[in-house]
Amino acid sequence: MKQLYVLLCAAIIGFTSVTASAQELDRVAVIVNDGVVLESEVQQMLTQVKQNAQRENMSLPADEVLRVQAIDRLVLRELQLQMARRMGIEVSDAQLQATLNSIAQDSGVTIDQMREQIASDGMSWDNYRESVRREMITGQVQRNAVQQRVYVSPQEINNLTKMISDMSEQEVEYRLSHILIGVRDGASSAETQEARERAEQVLERLRNGADFAEAAITTSSGSTALEGGDLGWMNINAMPTLFAEVVRDKRKGELVGPLKSGVGFHILKVADTRGIESVEVEEVNARHILIQPSIILSDKRAEEMLQGYRQQIMNGEATFADLAREHSADPGSAADGGNLGWNEPNIFADAFRRVVETAPVGEISAPFKSEFGWHIVEVLDRRTQDATERSQQNRAYQMLFSRKYQEELENWQQEIRDQAYIEQVGE
């Protein structure tokens, strides 16, 4: 049944012409509220499903079963198109062309090549275009109706994020280097304290750039000292519990210790990792002054004003913060001297993003225009942030949303069927 559903959906995207009498082509097959499904549409879908099945070497049920499924699919489409008309949802030719370009690009062909492929399949290009337009419209109807019915709780996100993290952890391996500053059995507290101090001294040298392998050979009493302390690759579950508790989530190059055990004090280095999902993002800390043109303030005058402010700041005649507080039209940042805080550049409008991504730190940009007006910007600093946890949470949310969306979509589609007037017209 799932394969049949896929074939029916494919049929919606590409109807072909069929040979039939004019009487059959004009006949109404189903009345749907104040609209209809024509017999020609049913036959076109059946023909397309059979063609698709033949290409995929799939077997199909009897024509009677196929007809029921095709009518159900067409009725649902008609109901959604009726809703789109009531809601005023339309797809312009420009939007349609952009989607067609995207379909061709995803398929690795040009638009002309895609047209040739569709023609070779016996499909009309105009019919194909309109079927894509209908799919775009019904997709928008579905999103408008279903998204508001989907709720994903923070607890659900946290639970799935932990599950994803735990599953990923089973595949993560660490290559550890190890130094042991040993303590003899029955050592006094003074001897233990001395060993701790030696371990801390070794750790300090390592933090200052000393070679770990060399330090292991010269100071470690561990079994792998002559191998530079290399313990090899280990999963969290395979390493000693003492190590596992502190190594989890550490990155390549990090030092850990001293860790006390019954035999002494351990220093670890994460020499390498594999299987860890790591997501880093670049952030910028920037401030700006915004001038918005109006009926009485031209673009040229706004640009000149910002050029003057920039010159005042560079000459030391005024500070960026004071000018922002006095003149900036951005209510969210003006009171804070134009400061926008730390952000990923992609949250900004394209023109603004391009400037903050490329501007040198500490330099004030030349005036430039965005969709909000004219700006000057100063990038105060840049940093790289670990966004792995945020990425996992986003992934968990998308998985939960997708699953619930599909469930709610099916519920909603059944509801609109149940509420509609549907009558099949006899042969």
C-alpha cells in the first residue's frame, strides 16, 4: 500500500494525455462540495500510476482498487485547492519558475533537459507546470492548517537529545595518553601529598607546551610510559571508570587531571577522537548606527549623515556609542550605544550579514544600505562557539516535529474529508 501511495503521488505531479471519447473526458466522476473531479483526471492518474509501476517493475492491484485510491487522492487534492482559494493562496509564475529551477538542479539537469525528459515520458510541459503549481499550493495549505496543531514540549526535546547523544556515544572512541605519578602501597599522607604536587607540576609543564610523550617517558610509572603513555583507542565503556567519568565529551588536545586512584595520580591527554559529532559556529559582536530614509530624508542625505558620523568617530570628536544613542533609528540597540551583542551573522539581513562577516575587527565600515535603511557598523570581536548541543537539540526537535506533523496531517486530511460533501457519480 505504501508503494501504491508513492505511485499515486507521482501521478499527481505528471498527468499524461489518454485516449478516450469526448463524452468520457467531459464526464464528472465525483462531486466535491462546490467542485468536481472529472473522469479524465481519474483516467490520467491511473495511466500515470501504471506507467510508473512498469518503470519500477512493481506489481499493482486490480483496476477497481486502483480507481478507489486514485479518486481518494484526487478528492483530497480538490478539497485542499478549494481551501486555498478561500484563503487566497496563490503561486506566482516567478515562484513556480524558481521551484522548477530547483527541481532541475536537484536532478542534475538544466530546465531544457528536464523538459525533454518530461516530453519523452509523454507528458505535457504545461500540464506538468500546473501540477507543480498545485502541489505548491496544497503544500502551503497543509502547512497553514497543520503546523499550528503540532506541539513539541521541551521535555520531549531533552529526552530525545539524550537518546541521540547516548546512541552516538557508543560509536565514539578516544585515543588517550597517560602519565601516572605513582604512590606506594601504605604511603604516608606526606608522601601522597608530595606525589600530588609532582603531578600538578607535570600538568603545569604540559599546559605550558611540554611534549606529553617525553614527559611520560621521563616521569610516568605507568605501564605504557616507554610508548609515550599511549593507551590506544578506547570506547568510554572500555576504559577504567575513573577515566570515563572525566573524558566524556572532551575534545582533542584537552588535558585532564590529576586524578587520584589507589596507585597514584593520573594525568590524561585526549590525543585524538573519532566518531564525535562536533558543530562549531562563528559569532560576531557588533554595533551599528541606523538612519532610515523618509519623505523628508533622502537616501543621499542619510548616507552623508553616516559618513559625517564615521568621520567624527575616527577623528576622536565623538564616540560611536554616544552617536548611536543620539541618532540611531534602531530602538533595540540605540539605548545600548548601538550594541547588537554576540550573534551568528546569518540572523542578519543579507546586506548587513555580508558586512559583519568581512569587516576587520575594530574598523568602522563605510555607509551601506540594507532593507532597513543606511548603516555604519563596527565589528568589536569574533569568536568560535561549540554549538554541538544546540545542533543535537535542533535535530531532536525536527525529528519530533516531522513525526507529529505527519500524524496531524493525516488526522487533518481525514477531518476535511469527513466534513465535505462527496458524491460519486454513477457510470
